[in-house]
Amino acid sequence: MDGSGPRHTGALEGLTVLDLTQMLSGPFASMLLADQGARVIKIEPPGGETTRRVGPFLEGQTRMEEGGYGSYFASINRNKESIVVDLKSPDGIALFKRLTARADVVIENFRAGVTHRLGLDYETLARDNPRLVVAALRGFGDPASGESPYAAWPAYDPVAQAMGGIMGITGPVPGGAPTKIGPGVGDLVPALFMAFGIVSAVLSARASGRGQFVDVAMVDGVLAVCERLVYQHSATGDVPGPEGDGHPLLCPFGLFKAKDGYVSLGIPKDEFWGPFCAVIGAPHLGDDPRYRLNADRVARRDEVNGIVTAFTTRHTKAELLEIFGGRIPFGPVLRADEIFADPHFAARGMLPEVEVPGASRPLTVAGTPVHMSRTPGGVRRRAPLTGEDTDRILADFGFDEAERQALQAAGAVA
């Protein structure tokens, strides 16, 4: 899969997005749009985005060549184009405004106030393009939607995890110390909400002819997926804490040790309890009044978990997959190498390969989980080199040869 693949395919074909974002949250949001066929044009600063220089790097790569091309950047900037624009220069600002006049969406994740200082805020850009959707993804949101006392604070994934509530209810020991979730959910969850908000605003703009400002705070996005702690505290006054590897309302439900790792299994409905007991060779427990109903099992959580663990620890993950698979809700805890070898992910196209310029082999990235029957999206182009698409982008937006040369001579683009 190389850089010459089709520019548009998918449900968002014809949508043009100018992407000013950097790091993880904003680029992941714009990647979701690109995966579904939007033309996403990455507006990079001189020298390219910082994450280009973040590894790991494949064999044969030159780390700083073409502004850098680390795996981090390659993973979340696939299907995009790149142009370098110096937004610190008047020519660069004028160029960007000219691009926005013909675009559908601008997405940025600057600190609050930066776009106003540059004259690139929603109100200014909408004067020339009333249909434009401008989206901002910040740690604590934009003051336009409600000014947080933390609006000027920088925020990264662990900050959003901590203040959005998810870290406070996550930990290996019930009631114990909180822990950070492995993937950057403080970035990725808000990115999902941002992509949803952008598509919603575009649908509205196409119906009404009027765009709008879309504002997502990272901490708000995290809180939104912690909905259970909100209603629990409101209804009972309780303050939920780390829940360990189980579930506060269901039993058995969670992680259990196997001979060679861990497995996840659960009994979300009482109807699974009998079959579970039969499979583990204890059918008499299926009708035992101490365990038959979920409320009874929750009241005897330690006993029930002991019954489950006594069985699972005698078997490997593969053996437990054969025993439980398809009978009760079950899944082994897979390591990365096991995910690469699992037939499910191959069948679902979740491990596509992309070309990496200069490398001796391609890079495998996580595919899109959204499959559409008529307008299939997916990974069809590698991430761009720094400024790789400058000439074509400028030509497509109406800049003639003389204008393009003048802009490059002035250092406004590269």
C-alpha cells in the first residue's frame, strides 16, 4: 500500500478537512474521517509535526529524513495529505484563509486563544465561508462553550484520565490505588466524540447552509464514558473507587488466572450460570440456591470467584477457549503477538500493512473497525512525507504556478 492510492473512497467522499492538529487526540479524530473517505489535508509547521520524530523506527529508516517518519506518526496519519504552512507569517495566514474558503471542516487542538490571536477563529473564517465547520479539541474545552477555570492549562492523556474520572475507578484492587489505563483513552475517547461532532455538524451544514463551532474537551469526553460513576453518585451519594478486575453488580464477571496468563469471563445473565457449572464439571452448583441468582452470587463473591479460579488455573488459555468459547461470554487476555496470530483480526482486516518510505519492510497498523457495505472505508494510503502534497493541494485550491512559486520563495509553504 503506497502513497499513490485513491484519494477518495468511503461515505465521506467529497468532504475536505483542513487538519491543524498535532500529537494524538486531534490526528486520531481526523484519521477517523480520512478512513471513511474524507480528504484530510494535514497543515504542518515548518519542519513537520513533532510526532514524526517519535519512534519506534523500522530498519532502513533515516530518523530525520523528510521531517521524520516514526511509527507513531505513520499509524494515525494514514490516508492524509501534507502541506507545510508557516502560520507565523502573514503570507502563511493569508494562504490558510484562502484554503478555508473552499474547505468543509477545520480541526485544531491549539491552546485556547491561539486561533483568535492568529485571526483564524470560527467567527473570522465563517465570514468567507458560512458553511464551514470549525472544530476544537482542547484539554478543558473552549471558553465559547463555557469557560473552565482550567481553560489555559495544557493537558495530555494522563491528565484527562485523572480529572475525567476514569483513573479514579480503575485499579487492580477494589478500593485500592488508582491506575492509568494503558491506551491513551484520555486522547482517543475525546477524538471519537470529536469525529462524531464533526460529521453531525457537516450534516447540519449541508441541510441548512450554515456551519458551526464544535468544541470537545478531553476531560469531558472521558467523563462521558464514566457515566456509571455519575449516576451512582447522584442516586446514592456513594463515591465509586477502583473496582479491581471484577464488576460491582455482577458475579462472576472479570479476569481470572489461567495456567499461562489470564482470561476474561462473565455471567451477565443467570441463564449462563447453569451451563457454566455443567462445563466445569459441577452441575449441582447450577441449582444451588446459594449461587443460582446473580444477587446471591454477588453476596458470596469470594466463594464464587474461588470456584471459577480453581477451574481456570488448571488450564491454559487455549484449553479454556475450547471449553468456554461459544458457551458463555469468554475471551483470553491476548498479548500483541497473540493478536497478530489470531484469525479473527485477519478475517476482519484489522491489521493492514502500510509502506514506510526508506524502510526494509511495511508497518502493520490498527485498521478501522467501521465496516460499511456500500461505501467501504479503510486504510488505503500511507501517512504522507512532510509537505509531500504541497503542489497538488495548492493547484486544487486555485493557486496558479506563479502564486505557488511566490509562496515557496517567501517560505510560507514547503
